[in-house]
Amino acid sequence: MAPSEVIEAQGSTSTKPTQHQHRSGGRLAHRSFNHEPLMVNSAHGLQIHLANGQTILDACGGAAVATIGHNNDEVKAAVQTQMQQVSYVHTQAFTTRSAEDLADLLLEGGPGGLEMALFVCSGSEAMEAALKLARQYHYERGETERVHLVARRQGYHGNTVAAMSVSSNVARKLPYQMEGGGGLVYPHVSHVSPAYAYRYQREGESEDEFTARLLREIDDEFQRVGPGRVMAFVAEPVVGATAGCVPPPKGYLAGVRALCDKYGILLILDEVMCGAGRCGSFFAFEQEEGVTPDILTMAKGLGGGYAAIAGVLMHARVVDALKKGTGSFVHGHTYQAHPVSCAAALAVQRIIRRDGLVERCAAMGEVLERLLREELRACRSVGDVRGRGLFWAVEFVRDKDTKETLDPGVGFGVKVQVAALERGVAVYPGSGTVDGVRGDHVLLAPPYTVTEEQLGVVCRVLREAIECQEAKYLG
Ligand code: PMP
């Protein structure tokens, strides 16, 4: 593969699907400066129509973004109405019905004790806000020595400086390492082992023993740093992009919650990718008893691709500390709670609730799992198939028995993506290096409206795309 064909995207390598190329003006900075992505003319439901006449079945919702499909008339009408009423006001002095109603809808019934919502424009912004919020919580309570963040060597939390600091993507961090060590600009960060059973659960170790070992490591890390210095523990309940749809072992999140409680450390759950119904429950954390985040972020499924919107949801104890202290969150953006974005997200969320799409996501997820396991059983390169709801990943290996990874230079996941695109299906590739082991995967995250028939096509095409790469790279 020529160097010009390779980009590092989300810690992954991607290749240009040359045959689909359709020239753009050349002035827009694409993910790679060296190749052009596919030109899209329109999209409806799960179908993406390209300028070259090809139609692609969207089996990944972009990057787990689209939840109700593309081009929904009700969402378009809601956006138009909002535009006609008020397109923008600044939140310093004003609010709008759509922003208030969106917060009310998400927090109805006080899920996990969450009480207040802040809306920003991206997952990274939401994580940046969440990290600052955790700091302000301790500051208001006079615990100003709490500056340290503990995260996991397999998380992705965004591209802004603090969010990148808690992330583990080595390639994305490299250009920004500071002289003299200390990582990125935010230096008080350490990482513990990922809750990644396929690669971290030891031979003969039960799930409970694995969970207990991971929790001991977190406790040890809190002790090493000094529990009174730790501000927050940061984790995705189901890991998204870095290793691909990794659910934690049973009892892990509840155990983390208990450890945080023991030391007065906040728990920040990043549901930017796995939330908003994607895992088959509205919040991914709800699938385990006894887990309540202090701060929760969500983004992709919130607006379902109709708006650039993300949410930061705060537990009552965080709200209370801020109310008793400064009286506000010392943080703000010009486009915070943007009325048009909130109107779009509100329409998406109302559709999800009205049409029972979270339940549908859980049910179709079972179909997807069955089809994936059936179709890919004989594939030599498929080491692991894992996920929840409509959030599934297929991890590729050179050898199923030893779990030896493929040559990173090949970019196997991206090759599978390109082969699937040629056959009319979009999947999302990724790779991450955890403790020197570089895993390759593709991710499936179709809209919750996907049909069984479409899932059948996706799994068949994926198998063909994988087999075609196996013939080339496994001999
Ligand atoms: N957190 C997680 C878990 C994510 O998957 C992502 C994006 N893939 C982000 C944060 C950052 O979101 P954004 O790209 O919208 O800034």
C-alpha cells in the first residue's frame, strides 16, 4: 500500500476506495489530505446514494450516529419550524422550548439520579465539559487537591486536549506529546487495563475472577495516586471505536461505582457512542444493577445525525455542589443548546420513544448477532464477534488459536471496509493498539429501523468482503 493511501483515522488506517472517487473542489480538508472520500448526493432510510450512481446500504450509521435512518420527514419539519420561530439565541440570557423539552425528555424519571442536562456540539466538547465539571465539583467542595484522572488503556473520549489526554489512542496523541514527558497538556492522567475479555481474561480465569482482578488494579491505582488526589474515573460502558464494541464483564461497572464511592471519586461514563439506545437500553449503563454515573456524556445517537449535538447529564449531587458553590458551571459555548440542533434531537428522540425503537434495537440486535455468528463461523480471520444491541464488532486475527494480530501495514479492517463498499454495504473500520497489541476490527451499527432482510444482506456481504481479504492476506 502506498503511503499516500494510508491515513490514521481514530487510531486506524484507512485506504482510498479509488473506484468510487468523484472529484470535489479540493479545498475542503478531508480526513486525509491525500485522498478524496466518496461524494454523496442524497440519503434515505438506510440507503446512501453516491454521485457515481451507486447505492450503499448504511450498516454503521456513519460511526454509530444514524438511529432512525436518513432523511426523516418529521425531523425535517421540526427543524424547519424551529428555523421559522427562532434559529439562534445566546443562552446567557435566553432559552428555547426545544432545548428545555429535550432536557426534560432525556431526564424524565431521573434515570440513575441524573438531574440536569447541558447541550454542546460534539462528543469531544461534551467530554471536555464533563472533565471540567468534575474538577469544579471538587473545587466547590474545597477538595482542590483532586486533579488526577484515571481512565483505561482502550478508551476513546475525543480529540480536544483533555478528552485526548484521557483517551488511549497512541497515534492520535503522538504529535502533541510535550517535552519532558507528562503526556498532553493535561498531565494528571493515568490509565489502567481495559475490561476487554477477548485479550485480557486469562486462561482458566472465570468472569468473576477477571472482574475482581480489574477492580483490584483500579483500587491499587487510586492508592498509588492517593485517593484524595483523584478527581474522576472515566470509562465508556461499552467501548466503541478503539477496540470495537467491548462490553465489560459482569459486575465491573458496579464495582467501579463502589470504588469511586469509597474514595469520593466521581464516575464519568462516556456514552457518546454506546448511548441513546444503541446497546438496547436507552443508557448503556442501565444494563447493570447498581451503576449510576455522576456525569454522563452522550452525542451520536442523540441527534441521530440530523444535528451536531451532544449532551452532558449531571447527577443531582453534582448539581447540588454547583448550586451551593459558584451557582453555575464555569464553562460555556456560543452554540450551547442551539435551538435548531435541540429541535432536531427532540424530534429524533420523540420518534425513538413513540416507535419503540430502543426495544426494536434490542430485538434486531439479537437477529444481527445470530446472523453474524452463522455467516462468519468459517472465516479464518474472525477472532471475536462481540457487542450489544445494534452495536457489534468483528475482530480480525492472523491465527484464531493464538490470537496473533494481522500485520498492521495491511490495514485489514479498512481492506474489508473497501471490499464491502464495492459490494454496496458500509461498515466502520477501526484498530487500536493496546499494550503493544494492535487489533483490527470492523464495526456494525445500523439505524434501529434496519430490517431483518437488510441485516441478512449486510452479513452476507461482510462475509464475502472478509473472505476476499483472507484469500489475499492469509494465503
Ligand atoms: N467519546 C466516544 C466514546 C466516542 O466514540 C467519540 C467519537 N467517536 C468521542 C467521544 C468524540 O466525539 P466527537 O467525534 O463527536 O468529538
